[in-house]
Amino acid sequence: MHTKYMASLFVLGVLCAAAAADQKEYRHPTVVIPYAHSKPTIDGKVDDAEWQGALSHEAVQSTGRKISTRQTRFWMMWDEENVYVAMRSPLRKGERPIQQHRQRGQDVDAIFDDCYEIWLSAGATDPLTGQLNCTTHFLSNFSGAAYDVLHQPDVGNSRTSSYQTNLEPRNRINDRNEWEMEVIIPRKVLGDTPRPFHDGQRIRTLLARDFKRPWEQCSFEGTSSYTVVDTHTAAVLSKTLPAVHLLSVGDSVTGKIGLKLAAFGQADGKFHWRYASDDVTREGAAEIRKGQYKQIADLPELDKAGEGNVRITVTAEDGTVLLDWSALRAFDYKTKRQARAPGAKPETVQYNPATDVLDDRGDVLALGTSFNAERDYLRVFGDLINYDDRGKIDQILVTVTDATAKVIQTSRTTIDAQAYARDVLHFDSLAPGQYKVVLECLAADGKVLASKDSALDVSIQAQILNLLRDLQERFRLTYLFITHDLGVVEYVADEVAVMYLGRIVEQSGAEPLFDAPLHPYTQALLSAVPSADRRRPRQHIRLEGDVPSPRTPPPGCHFHPRCRHAMAVCRSVYPPVTRLEGGRMVRCHLHGTGDGST
């Protein structure tokens, strides 16, 4: 995973038994963050050479302070107006990052996806409240869906609705199946700082990688509560001190604890390193030259898991602490219930999350079509998040042919930032019959990367709908349709009731409901139906998150976690029925206080 560098090595070391790790006055990690004399290109492709002048560490621990079996490497450096952060997180065989929230750049109540967290406190003042020492919290998943918070630890408050960083992280999965991320954090999003970032400035940071399967929060700090700023890393910004790279603290597969250490010189100098546990102490010294990257220690099996702590320190020649990190001397293995043999009684067994192979699907082109026989349009939609080479897809060519292979309609669409494809093909009049739809993913040079065919039978749906309407008019029948096909609803229904989690949230005549939906959920549903009027296309509203369980719905309005109009009352009070003119009914706090109906 790490680039190998040829470097001379000057180490003085002694291996001692029964040397207790010195935990005196240790409360949190201490690091030096080097200046970005050479700025990295923020494109999501983490280049080790571009980041060799940064602080980096691959030493995350669980909230219980055990060494995580799933390590992630972070980099940090700075200039007067920005902090630069990068991440590289290996994925297991078959693993893909879970990302239920795909709306990039928009805050949501919570993101329990595969994600990372960045906390920064730079002595800033909240520009809205004037509160001192505010701390910025940025949480994001692979799609860039964000949860931004400005914490005010001195008074225990925080705000989200009136605060957004609008950061633009760049993400990718590289060819080694590692999630790479790069982001620039401007000084202006941290609050009002008294002056630009400067040499010798002290700040606090916390970098974390949150895993979804199994759920685990892993941070460099190992704190159990990320909001407690005193447990964050104490960092010093420096233009001259070397960039320390803590490359490894152990291997959970072998159960061995060790030390891999490198450095990059911002100036010529010497420094001293030390590894100490309850059983082993090892230390050495090294000399570094300006602009030189040197591997200092390569001791992968220095120690073994045991009692007590392990502590790693690196100090400059004048005694300045460049790195001070500690964790429990143990790996954070997991347990699960499973049967060791078919038919055997399940028992609790220990496993290593780093090597637990997942059964995620391989490359999948989740492209589909939906035809509206009455409006003569074909909707194309697709989620390509499970297609690893989606970045190579320049456009998607959609071709509709009849039974004689004659091309009836074509269209070209692209993939958006959330890996979705959307398109609508309109036909002047599509006669009943059999048609073929071909979806081709094309590279920039026109090469077909993947394709998917599907059959389109125009006659059957139209004939059935027309038959139902004829029977309805002839025998004065009443139908009850339960369907997700809103095109069918609009065509056959006179009265429409919209349900969410088993409750009716809006009821109305079909025409006023389709013309002016009232409930935010109804608005989102109808926005997904392509408009037949090409001059007035509907603006698509994407709902965030998954549908909660009807057995344990959210408190208050059940829709509020996914609603873009949610207010404080929505989180605590289920909306009563509000009856409007024309016999319309809606359950939503946006439309009054209701009439007391249940």
C-alpha cells in the first residue's frame, strides 16, 4: 500500500524487557502539521509524492482505545488560508462503501454510512453567535453527502441548519480497491479567526473513519466522545519542522504490534523516536535533510498484544514534540454468532473485520426503463454506484428500435455526481407492438464499456388500461388501485390517497393533486414522473436516506428525517389532519394546525 523509498538509515536502538510505557500526563495525541510548501492537486487521486511533505498517520483506534483492525491513513498540511486533508482507506474483498445518502453538499440529520469525520478548532469565533472557540465538524460519505456542525463547547451548543461548509471533497476507488479522498478546508469556514494560519499556531484536530459493517468509529485519538474537544489532537502548525509519517503500528492478522516510521525534511535537522510498552522499549535517532524523504524505522513485529499501553513518541533535537500517540496494547477484534458446521448450534466466535470477506455484488449496471403508454414517453433511470468503472463512462446512449430493427428514437445522457443517470425519451405516437431498448455506456472515445438490453411491449399495458376504463364507464364500477406507477394513477383515478409508512398523508381529487401537490412527500413522488409538457419540465426532488421501519417510525412526523422543509415541531409532534377547500386533506405542519381529526 505504501510507496517504498530508498533512504539511508541511522538508528540507535536497544530492545528491553519489562520496560513500562510512560503514560505520565498523556491525555491526547500531539502532532506537528507541516506547511504546504508544495500544494497537492485536489482530484481524489492521493499521490504519495504530492503528500510526502505532510503529516500522515495510519494509526487509528476504536472508541475503546484498542488498535483498530481496519487501518486508514490520513494526511494533513496547511497554508495561510487552507488546511489540506487526504485519506486512503483499504476496502475488504468485495466491499463497496455503503452510502444511503447521496445528496451531495446538503446537510442531513445523520449519516450512518461508511464515512469519515474531520474536526477542526482554530481559536475561531462563531460569526452568528459570537461564541469563542467554536469547533467545526465535517462528516461526509463517498458521494459527498455532508453533515456540517459548528460546535460551541464552552456552552454546550451546536448549530447545523444555519451553518454549512460547502466543502468539495474528491473521492474515488482506486485499482487496489482503496477509498481515496482529498479535500481543502478554507480558513473562512471554521469561523472568524483573528488572523491567517501562521507558523507556531496551535489548533486541535480529530480525524476519524467510520465503518458501516460492522459499525465502528475509528479515530487517531481513540476518544469515546468526539465532541469533547480536550481529547482531540493538539497540533502545532510549522514551516520548518519535519513531516512525520507514522506508517504502521501493527498487523491484526499476525497479531503483532510494531512500528514503521518515516519523515520528510522541511529543513536540515535531527530527531529522536521511541517505542514503549509494558514489555518492550526501543528507541533511536535519525538525521534528516531538507527536501529528503527517509524511512526511519521498519520494525513490523517489534511487540505483541498484551496488557497496558503502547506509546510512540518522536521529538526534535531541541525537545519539541513532533508526534506523541498512545493506545491500548490490543487489537479491536469483533465477535459474532455463527454455526461452525451445518446444523450445529450457533456460538459466539471472534473474527477480524479487516479480513472478513463480504458478499457484495460485482459490477452491476442498475439501469432501467419505465414506459408511460398514455403519455408516450420512456423514462430511463439508473444507479451506477455498484459499477466500479463508472468514472470512465462519458455518456449513455439510449436506442429504441422496432421489430424490424428500425431506429425509432435515440437519446444521450450522462451520470450525475451521485452516480445516477436520468433521461426521458418522448415519442410523437408509439404504435402498439414490440420494441427493444438498448442502453450503451460509452467511453470518451466511443468505446462501448457495457450495455444492457430490455424489451418494451407497448400494446399490453395500454390495452388493459383502456379495457378497465371501458368497463368502468359501462357498468359504473369503482376500482381501488394500490400502485407505485403514478402514470397509471393519473390516467385511471378520480380520487387519490398518498400513504407514507402506512398512514395517509394527503388525499385529494386526482387533477388538483397532480397540478398542485401539498405534502412534501407527494411533491417528491410526482417530481420523479417526467412531465409531458416539454416546456415545463418538473424539477426532480431527491429524497435522502431509506424508508424507516413502520414498526419503529421516527418520532413526530414520520417523514421529517427525509423532508427538506422539516421544522422543530416536525421532530416532536405528528401533524393532525388539515382539511382544505375542494375536499382536500393533508397531514403537514406547513399547512396549518389541523382540526383535531385523527
